[in-house]
Amino acid sequence: MLSVLLELQRLKRLDRTGWVLRGLPPGAESVAAHSFGVALAAMLLADEASARGVRLDAERVLRLALLHDVAEARTGDMPRTVADYYGQEVRRRAERAAFDDIMRDLGEAHGGRYGELHEDYEERASLEARLVKAADIIDLLAQALMFERAGARGLEEFWEGAEARDFGLEGVSREVVRETITALVRARAEMKKE
């Protein structure tokens, strides 16, 4: 367990590449800070969906959120454009191999369980995984809004199509996510008016 804990410390210092590529200073947001934001957003989304009658596994939601970017301790935070050059499947295989290598020291019981969660997230196989993917984008938009409120410019691409994004959710879960994204888009529009 110690080797995993120590290796994952890298995520606290690993910059989110998308912000750096857009001119924000190093240290603007780390992968670990993003994972924390995703876990909070996922918890809030899950709790709201649950309060409205959706049956889901909140513990699974939090585990998926905490593990969703673990592979980046080895691969680095690859921007979306990497897929344009390497292809989505190559990126996926690299991240899976890195994830499995990191978890190897935990043994088959724990490593296998975490590997199954990683696969669920990548495939968006469960409601919980789709909700965490929505939380991933919600945290990105919340961070973009905070950067823009602090004066950052050139982040429009993150907002393009935000309200139309489909996470494969249905019914109440879809409503909760859409309401949250719409609230972020409105907050940005209000900020732009000022």
C-alpha cells in the first residue's frame, strides 16, 4: 500500500495541462485538486439524484471519482488533443497499463477491484460511472468559471456545447446534471455582463 500512496503523491504536484496550454501559470490546478473537485461534484450530484428517487451506490460514485485520474501519475495529464495524434484507443490502453502497474503492489484482491472500477469509468458502464463523468465536466466548468472571474481569458472552448453534452444519463439523473451545467453557464453569462 505504501508504494501506491507515495506514487500518487505526484498527482498533488502534476499540473492540469489544459490550463497551462491556455496560458494559466503552473500550479493553477493540480490533478489531485481536480480529483477532489470531481469527488465533491459527484457526491453532490449523487445525493441530489438520490433525494429525487434515483437508486445508486454513493460509495461507488466516490470510489470512481477518486480513481478516475490515477493513471496520470505515470502518463501525465494528456490534453484531449493527444487523441488526435495517437488515437483514443492508444491513449486508453496506455492509461489502463499505467493504472494496473500502479495498483500491482496492492495485490489481486484490491488491485483487481480498483481495476474493475477503472474499467467501469472508462466504459461508462454504470449509472455511477456516467454520473462521475458528468462531475468531471462540471468540475472543469466550475474551475474555468473561477479562472475567468479572476481575469483569465481564452477559455471559451471549454464552454462550447456544454449544455448539449450527453453523458448517457436518463430521467432524474439527466435532469440533475443538466440543471447544474445550466446554472454554471448562467453564472458565466452573468459574469460576462458585469
